[in-house]
Amino acid sequence: MKFRNTLILLAVLVALGAYVLLVEVKKAAPEAGVTPSTTPIAPIISFDKADLRALRLSVPGKDRRTELVYESDKWHIRAPVQEEADQDEVGLIIGDLAELRPQRVLTESLGSLADYELDPPRILVEMELQDGSVRTLKIGAQDAIGSGYYAQVAGDERLYMIPYYVGSELERALDQPPVKPTPTASPTQEATYVPLQPTTTPNP
């Protein structure tokens, strides 16, 4: 009798242990369809937007350059033309650069930087701040699926992938400097000539 009770008690303990283990495993595993949270990658460039005084975009070794300077509370283009800049468009570019957070850090074997169009870089971005310091960003080719651009920061040997929209905005600003749009005059309505019809007097 005692042996039977011992077996029953042992079976209960085994079942209880299996239940506890199953519950703990379910808690540890992420729910279906839920992406586990990850620590965001720190920005590779960070500065106060109000401190930026000049933004220079260029292609090393080629005569392609766009230079923007902040003067008299406005952004102006100094190269390749001298015009007032589109303040909204420049503001968007600066906003992206002021807290540039990469999509990922490439940790695999990199090989030659020339394979990523980083030696020389496809675009060289220089950001001059109020204190005279300069942040330098090198932008290379797009990745194979066009989701981003390879990039490096001066003084940092790591290779990053930055968002596509950041690289494309800088390429556009280099090829088409953000000149302030010229207001278009509203078309004047032309007068329509309506010929007068002769009036006829009925015969008596």
C-alpha cells in the first residue's frame, strides 16, 4: 500500500515539474508574430541643428559641388550658383543629418572599401558647426536591394548602412542644388469679346 502511494506521489511530482517547465518555456519564447525588442543603434552623427553653419557636398576628384552657408538667418547657396536656398528643403536635409541613425552596422569581412564606392567616396558630406568643428560623412553605393547606402564617418573604420532616403536626398541636393523656388504669377483672365447683336424693330 505504501509503495503504491509512493508511486502516485512520484507521478504527481513529475507531472507538476513538467507543467512548470512548460509554462516557463512559453514565457521565455516570444509570442507568434511579435518581434523581440532590440536596442537601437546609436547615432553615428549628432549635433544641434541650430549650430550648423555650413553644409558642403562634393565628389572627390570631380567638379561636382554644392555648398550651403547659413547667413542672416537664412540658408544660401554659394556653389555651384549663388542663390537663396529653399529653406524647407534644406531643413529636411539638416534634420536627417543632425541625428543620423544607421539601419545596421556591417560586421562581416568588408574587403576593399572601393567595392562599396567609399574609396574614393561617392559623396563627401562636410558639416561645419558654430564652434568651427567639422563632421565628415562618406557615402558610397547602394546595397544590392536598394534599401540603403553604405557609409562611413571620418575617424571611424566601421561600415554602416544608412537609410535610402538620406542618401537619395543628398544625391539630389548635389545634382540639383535646392534653389528657392520662383513664385509663379497667377494667370490673368483675358476679357472675352462678345459681339453685339443688332436689334431689329418689328414692322407695323
